[in-house]
Amino acid sequence: MNTADAPAVAAPGDAAVRAAAQLVRDLPPTPALWCDGLRKRYGRRTAVDGVSLSVGCGEVVGLLGPNGAGKTTVIKMLLGLVRPDAGEVMVLGRPGADPSARARVGYLPELFRYQPWLTAAEVLRLHVRLAGADVPPDEQHGCLELVGLGARAADRVGGFSKGMQQRLGLAVALVARPELVVLDEPTSALDPLGRADVRDVVLSLRERGVAVVLNSHLIGEVERVCDRVVVLDRGRVAASGTLAELLGQREVRLHLTGVGPAAEARLAAAGPVEREGEWSTVALPADDDGTAVPCLVRDLVGLGVLVHAVEPARISLEERLLGILRAGSGDGRP
Amino acid sequence: MTARTVLTIAALTLREASRRRVLWALVALTAALLVLSGWGFARLASVETEFGAMTSGQARLVASQLLNLVMFGMSLIAALGTAFLAGPTLSGEVESGISLAMLARPVRRSTVLLGKWLGLVVFGSGFVVLAGLAQCLVVELTVGYWPPDIVGALVLLAGQTTVLLTLGLLLSTVVSPMASGVVAVGLFGATWIAGVVGGIGQALGNDDVARVGTVSRVLLPTDGLWRGAMHSLQDPSALAQFGVELEGFPFLSEAPLTLAYLAWTVVWVAMVWGLAALAFSRRDL
């Protein structure tokens, strides 16, 4: 519904209709991807056990977890490739069981191949047709150039290396102007340059308002591009949230001498302080805009304190992930 | 959208057959069969029996029998070709991961299956019709025999190919690509042999043995369709002349197909296709 039309539809003075229109306008935007209570068993083994998650438009969400945590199975259930035993999926506002929900979805599978007897350009043309999209050949070629395969458009895919196939897979995922892109281990076969390219692609997708689900073993990659992270362990969501929520507050460690009462008061004003000899650790506020540390150092120097060292400290996503997984196993699994 | 997807997949299947050299392998095999049979039929015209040279009537009769034999070879090539194409087309693509990206598109699996089936039917039937027609022309040029109902024969042979590739598709939704090809061709051969056994049973007047052929022809209609095609290819006077002596002979068909049997074949194909679609749409990739 075009919300701009709402006042024209409502008769002047019809307060109830106007209130209803306002209510609809105020509803939170439909997430690009949403699932609730997904379950999947293979024989006796439970692969996915009650996974719920949501990805907003223009949001980049990372899926993390050890091997066999159920990440790929969750992705396949979201895309209708695996039938869930229970649970509900909505893709771009439509039920996941309806194939047309995937009209604006791009997907790069983890283990895949494209028809080896087709050329790279033909693979893209095939996917544009299957998506029911109308993408001119120039734009299709642009996708190949974006992933560095512009010069190989007329070559058969059978002769491509694994890394080139992965680049082609990224082009396939992007070619039909998707609103949601699901990348399952998109950089597993890529060199460092290729990984940087993928990062740039993901960031440019986010800028264009495209939602991205990124499943990657490379935690650094996830940390750099993702707005939110969902950690899966043994088929369940072990933790989820924004990076700031998951990683907690930032800290700064300071090696100081000549600390007077005024300097101590200034330290305490910056945040909770822990002292250990000449070292002080200050927990910074979550809403720090990056000026707290330089201002603190400037003020301490002004108060006559000798500042020997300033070490920003932040728990890495990797440490946090390992912490979550070890806590989940309950027995201090190595 | 659905029709567009079906045609896209059908065209893709045909392109695969041509780019994977299946087409060229079939063309080479068929050309060899045509040249050899042309040579054989040319020699037939000049064969002398112990009673002297064959009359033109005898030559036509023998030619019509030989034509059935050669056409059986042709249908075997088509059966092997399509069964081994139909097998890898689904389970092979699932195993290799080709299906993952394709089926994540806004397409129904049954639509993709229909496209593949259509492509294979066009490919298999096209081959049978062209190769069969070429074979009949060779026979016409060498011994001057032209089958009484060439159109009917070719349609039934195309039907036989369709039946077998539909079975290949169903098998490929549940077993591995190689197994599905092997099982489809094995069943094809078993049904033919059961048909021959049934014919012998009929000749000997043993109803139980004769029933083997009837039952197998209902379970898998390839042999029934083949017998119908033979009937359209053979000289009508052959039956009148050899009817009693050659009862049970595997390359002589006694009666044309009934409408009921043709209807059953259509139902069989629809049923097996439906099962394949159901199995494919429920399969986890």
C-alpha cells in the first residue's frame, strides 16, 4: 500500500481510518528473512533444534558456529532446499514454502558447481531467466566484471578453478538484483585479494539496502562486515546480538605514575576502574564515540600524571565465540 | 513464468546432450548401424538359396524381418542413450551441487522436472524418429521394401523411449545416477526377455508362461510398445505366411496394439512422472 495515498482514501474527519493508517505506518518494517522454531532431524541425529532468527532489510547478519552446528542446514531450510520438520519461514514477506518468495533472493551455496558445459555468461543468463528477472546483458556482464571474471565470460565453467567458480557463484548470487543475499562460506576457496573483494561486495550491498546472511568460518571477516551475529551450536542458537552486545564494553589499560586524588576522581568519572599496581583498567561506556580515551589522557596529563602506556583492550569475537561454545558444552571442552 | 521455466530447462537439457557429446556419440553409432545394415540389405537382394534366387516376395518378407531386427538395435541405442542421460540429470545434479543454486530460484521442483522430462523426450524421440526414418530409407533403396505404417511405428518407438526415460527419471530421484541408468536398462532388457518367454508360452499353449509376457508388458510398457512398432513395420503377408511356424518368434508381432493398451501407457507415464515429481519435491538437497 502506498502510504501517501492513505489520507486520500480516508474521508476527512474519519479518525478511525486515519488511526488505522497510522498504526500500519508505525508497524516495524517486514524483515527480509525471518524464521521461528526451525527443527530438522536426520534419522536419530537432531541437526537443527528450534532455531529462530530475523534479518532486517539492509542488515548484514553473520552465522557463526563450529562444524556440524547446523548453519548450512538452517540456510537450506530458509531457502526451501531442505524441508524443516517444524518451524516457520518468511522470505521477503512471503511464506518460505512459496517458491515466488525467492524471486529476489541470491544464494551462493557452500558446496556447489555450475553446469560445466556452459560458459560463465550462459550460467548468468540461465539464472536471470530462472529468477524471472529482466536484466540486460550489459548488467549481467557487469556482475562478472565485479567478481573479476569479465575476461572469462565466454569460457566454459568446466575449466574454472575452485576460486574462479566461487567468484562465479558470487556473480550468480548478485545477478538478478536481489533484495536478500545468502552467502554460505563465500571465501573458502579465495585468495586474500578475493576475500577483500567479497568484503567490499557485502559492504556495497548493505549500502544499497540489501540484506545479507553471511556464513563464514573466518571470524575476522564476520567481525568486519556484520551488523549482527548469530552463534549456532549443536543445532541451537547459543547467542545472538550486535557485535557491541556480544563483545561487551571496551576497556582501556593505562600505566600511570604520580596519580593524585584529582586524577583518581577523573579516572573514576571515565568509568569503573580496576587498579593493579601502577596499571589501571577503565571500562568505557557503551556509547563512547571514540573521544573518551584521548580526553582522559589529555586531562590526566593536565593533572600532572605521567602516562607511560595506553592500551585499548577489547575482547575479540573469536575469544567470545570460544567462550560461548565452551560454556555451552558445560565441561570445558578444549 | 512456469512455461518459461519449463522451456528454459528443456532447452538446457538439449544443450547438455549436444555439448556433452551424447548427441555425437549417438549419431556415430547410428551412422555405423545404417552403413552396416545398408550393406547387409544390398547383399540380401542377391542371395541365392538352395532353391535358386529369392523371389521379390520372399526378399520383401526377409527384409521386413531384418528391418524389425535392426530397428530393435536402434531402439536399444535410444534406450541406453536416454536412460543414461535421464539418470545423471537429476541425481547427478543433486550430488554435484548444481541443483542447489538452481532450485533456490523461484521455481517449483516439479516445473524443473517437467522441463528436464520434456527436453529428454524431444531428444530421445527426435533421435528415434530420424534414425528410424533413415533406416527405412536404406531398406527402401536397397531392397525396395517400405513398411506399411511408418508413422505409427515411429510414434510407438518414440513412446517406448519416453516410457524408459520417465522410469529413468523416477529412479534418479531415489538412487545414484549410475544405479538409475543400470536399473532402467536392466528392466528394459528383462521386460523384452519376459515378452519373448511369453511368446514362447503362447506358441506352446502354456497359459502360465504366456502370462509372464502379458504381466511384464503391463508393468513396464516398453516391450508392448516395441511389439506394436514391429507390427507396423513388418510386411502383412509375413504373418499370413509364417503365422503358425513362427509363433513366438521375437521379431514378429502378431497383433497391433489395442487402444486400451495405448491409454494404459499414457496413464503409466503420467503415474511414474507424478511419483518422480513427488519424490523430487520431498527430497532434501
